[in-house]
Amino acid sequence: MTSRRTALLACCCVLGGMLIGQNWVELSARAGAGVLAQPAEWVPFSADVELVQPDGRKFHGSFARSSNGSTRLQLTLDGTEQTSINIHNIGQVRYYLGGGSTWTAGPMDLPVVGYKPRMYRTGMRGLTPHGRKLDLLKGGSRSVQSKSGLDAYHYVTPSGTVWLLAPALNFEPLVKVFLNGMRLELSEIVMGEPDPALFVPPPSASVTFTNVVAGMRRRTPGAGGSRSTPPTLPTK
């Protein structure tokens, strides 16, 4: 049970951070002209995930995003069989947390105008072209300093986390390095619509519903503050 709780906490923190950070960026993009090019609609894809905690513990799993923006992050702590899953189902306006036979579900707070990809603008503070490519597609070397692969931007968030964002995937952060040493990386990326069954619990699952709302509106997070020295990105 402890292993599963650890995996679920890591899963929630990572996916929550992805959503909150991107919400801040979207607001910044409204402040000026020069919006950076990206697909107008959500690009569906699937990927492998590796998460390394500051204490050295490793999680492996998968990430999937559908063409309506729904996401699923699945993580398993290495050396255990306990898997935790975090789903945001945009079509149902509902999130699911769990894994195995026990799940929790609740409502989401979505923008009235629809849940669309966030815009990024040129000259935005902390955002610069990466200069190299991310070789993170299926069969790639996993290098973030490659001559081939996905174009990327280097972004330092207000809290000092470093992201590598891929415009071709709606500026999805494919690599994230946190100030505490935690590191997240997506790899083996495959474009295409994931199985819709990934965005709901299995039919045999026992689901407990709650009124606790998961916010996904485009608002500025409260964890901004002064910027610390950003961590160093991996070079593999």
C-alpha cells in the first residue's frame, strides 16, 4: 500500500505541475503579440515515462493524450507491482485517480470557452530556443542535444523548474528537471490517437465519486515567487 501511495503522489504531483505551469504560460502569451507556431488543436500521442525522485527512486510508466486534450499518466515504482494512474477525461469533465480495482473520481473545472492548447509568445521571460533537437520519438536515442528529432524550447518556470517544450506537440514539456533534483522524461513517443479505453477506469473497477474539484482553468498559480538558480538539464 505504501508503494502505491508513493506512486500515486508522484503521479499527481507531476501531472498537476504540467497543468499549472502551462496555465501560467498561456496567460503570459496574452500579454503581447508574436505567438509561436504550433498545431491549433491537440496533437494526440503516447509515450513512455521515466521519473527519478531526489532520493534515487525510479518510476516507469506511460503517458497518453487524446485529440480532445484528455490525458493519462501511469507510474509504477521500480521493484514493485503497485501502479497508480491519473486521468483527466476532458469529454466527461471528470478526473480519475487510482489503479487496480479501486478508483476515485471527481469533477473538473474547465474553461468555458473550451480546453484548448496554450499559446506561447516570442520574448516571453524564461523561454528561449533550445538550439538542438530532442531525439525522443519511437526508436530515438533519448538525447536532448541531437541533430535530429523534435524542435524544442528551453523554459525556466517562475519557480526555477527547467522544461524542454516541443511545439509540434502543443508545447508539451517532454523533459522536466526540478530544483529538488526530481527529473521527468518522456520518450518512445508515437503520434496517433490512443485507445479511448485508456481515459476511464477498467469496467471491473470500483469507483468512489467525490465533489472535490480538480482545477484546469487557465489561471496563474500561486507558487510563483522569486526564481532560484535553475537545475542543469541532462545531456544524453
